[in-house]
Amino acid sequence: MRIFFALSAMLLIAADPSDEATKRWWAHVKILAADNMEGRDTGSEGYKRAARYVVEQFERAGLKPAGESGYYQSVPLRAVRIQKDESSVALVNGDRVTLLRIYRDITVTPRVTMPTSIGAPMVFAGDDLTGVDFKGKIAVAIAGGRPRNTGALGNLTIDNPRAIETPRWPVAYATVMSIEGKERAAGTGIAMRFNPAAAEKLFAGSGHTFAELLELAAVKKPLPTFALAESIRLNLKVDAEELKSDNILAVLPGSSLPDEYVAVSAHLDGYGFGEPVNGDALYNGAFDDSAYVAELIELAAAYKKAGKAPRRSLLFCVFTGEEKGLLGSDYFTSHFTIPKEKIVADINLDYLRPIFPLKILTTLGLEESTLGDSVKKVAEPLGIRIQNDTEPERRLFQRSDQYNFIRGGIPGVAFIFGYENGSREEAIYRKWYAERYHRPSDDLNQPIDFGAAAKFNTFFSKLVDEVANAQDRPRWRAGSQYAPK
């Protein structure tokens, strides 16, 4: 298997793209994902440099500003962080103290209202909680179980290694951001996440093992409730700061329906510097999402080269703070710089990984609006088979910037390179998510199928043209759960 993936990687790596359009696109990717952009963390200097580059390219393509201040829309944010080097977490059992590695064994969700010095016993919260007193204790559970209101001091959730989306450790860092004045209701409880690779430490001396509990959960047998022999001790340093980070908003005016807009969107932010993986602490974010900000740049340039705009206007949205909870798109869809009713659709680029030939394209939101018809119409002559979301339990449709448009009543779609179950392509896809998603290895040195990238870029430009030139604006389908009531 290792030989297979090594050979696959060698076959996918090409010295350069073969066609001029893909070369231009890749040149933008190399700039946005370069080390000197420092991973484009929300509000960082690296993010600001990347934003200036995007604006320069939009200006060169002749796009008009659509932000509150030129091309920029400033998003006011509040960040709360755990200072790792000044914090400690340990398991305690009598005189034995086992230190846990923050970001590698455990991570704690930072909240300004949380107590910073805690010592508490732990109880595994199984299926029957009758008569169990969780007051002053930490409730432990396996991720994906039934949500419980235990009244505990805090919760510790162990990632399930058998989950369909493999948990990623180490965690880059623990930072909670929110739009200023729109802070999430956090309460005062402690929320912790635990690495399953270290989970047996929690159950030492309890009479149970993590492996045993996983087996019970896998076959849907009742999980026991029991006290753990280990207590947990936390001493935390939590800092908060206010900052600003910019969305970039630009318009290509339409030729005959300039007051109707098709939004095309991608997010510019990444994770910046974080917990090192194999000695690399820089999270470049090449495919997530430099590659598709680059696609928006190339789309704008292509329209300028053609010398002809589509009937409807195009609204180019490059969002900040997506990785912190869709913050930039949330702010934009709460502070529209163009009247909401004039935006007819959003086509968002985020989940795309050009790592195997493009034959199948999973379309999120395919059946929710007539955008799905446009997707199928454009894909068929390109030899791309369109399929619906095959893993709705991952909730990917709600996990990127298109969702904030959808919540506002605007139809939207997003895409994933698709595959047949059990195929070589699925194996490559799963391997990428396990090893590169939100990791430093999502960089410019990873394998890429330039032919697949070129094919998707062609599909995307044709889809935008189709929606922007169509006689009718997209509409929700009857019965869609997202259609405005």
C-alpha cells in the first residue's frame, strides 16, 4: 500500500502545467501559498500581504470596488487564545501526575469567562445517567454520541477514530474568534477535546478501556456510566484581543442586467503558524484555499481578455475568517454592500482537491435549487458526472461560506472532487484528508493533477457564464429545507 501511494504521488507531480491558463492559475497559487505569506492567518500581516495581492490582481482585471471602503470590507473581530507555554494540563491519580501535551493530547476551548485553575474528578457519561451527580465534575464522552445535559463543570470529548471524517492531531492551535458584538454564548463551562491515540490514559485503573468502549459504540450497545480513577488538573493562561481583518469585494458590471449579481466566493485565510508537524509549523493552505482564490483572480482576468462581460454582474467575494467559523461571510451577509435581493446566487470554491482525474463532481446543494440544473448542463459536455452529496452526515454544505448566503435565502452550491466507493480515487482522497487537511503539508510540494485542476477551472468558468447569462435567475426548489419560508 505504501508503494502504491508513493507511485501515485510520483505520477501526479508534474514540473509545470501544460496549458497557458493553468500556468497562470498556478502562478497565483504559488504566490498566495508561498512561505512569505505566512499561512494567511486571519488578521495577520501575512493575510494583509495576500489581500493586497488579490486586490492588485482585481484592479488589473478591471473589477470595480464593492466594499465599504474601496475593495475592502473591514470585519471587527475578537480573538481568545490559550497561551500554551504558560499553561498546563495533567491527569492526577493520588501521587501520580501525568502531564498532557496541549494540542497533541488535549486541547481546551478558550473562553474569557472560564476558570483558569481547575482540579476535578471525571465521570464517563454512558447511556444511563440515572442518579449520577455530575456537579463539580468533568463529563467524559466519545464524540458522536447522544448530546447530554449533565450539569457538569465541563465536558471532555474523545475524538472517535472510526468517524467518517478522521480526526486530525496535532491541532494547529486553540483560538476562538467571533465577530465583535456577536460573541457566541459560551457560558462558563470547560470544553475539552482529547486525542484518541492517548485516550487509554484516561481510563487507567477504572476497570474499563477506551478500546472496549469503542467496540460497544460500534455495535450500538449501551455504554456504561462510571467514575474514572484519574482526575484532571488545568492551569491555563487565556488572552483576548480585538483585531480587524478584511473581506475583499469587487464587481464586474453586467452588460444588460447590471442590477442582478452572481456571487463567486472563496476564502483567503488559513491557519498561519501553528503546532509543528514533522518539524514544520507553517500551515501554507495551498489547496485550502489559495488555489481557489487564484481561480477567482484568473476568472476576472479571463473576462477582461475576452472584452465582454456576462449579462448579470459578477460579485467577487474573497472572505476572511472562514477557518474561524465562516466569520467573513457571516459579516458580509449581515452587512451587505450590495442589496441582498439583487444577489441571485453564490458559487463557492473551497472543498476542491485536484489530486486525481476529474470524472465525478460531488455538488453540495445539487437538489436544493435550479443551480443544480445549470451544473449538470455545463458538466455533461465536459465528461463530468455530477452526483449528490454522498456523505451528508459530514454536513459539508453547512461548513463553508456558501452557507451564510443560503441562510440569507440566496441559492448556493459548492463542489468536491468525487469518486466511486472503494476506488483508488477514494483512497487518495482519504489519505489527503488524514495527512494534509489543515496540516503544514497542504503546501506547494504536494502531489497535484494539473489536468484535473484545468478541467475543473474550465467547468467553473463555464458554469459562472451559464448562470450569469441565463434568462431566469436561480430559484429554490419546492420543498427545499433552505428555501425562505
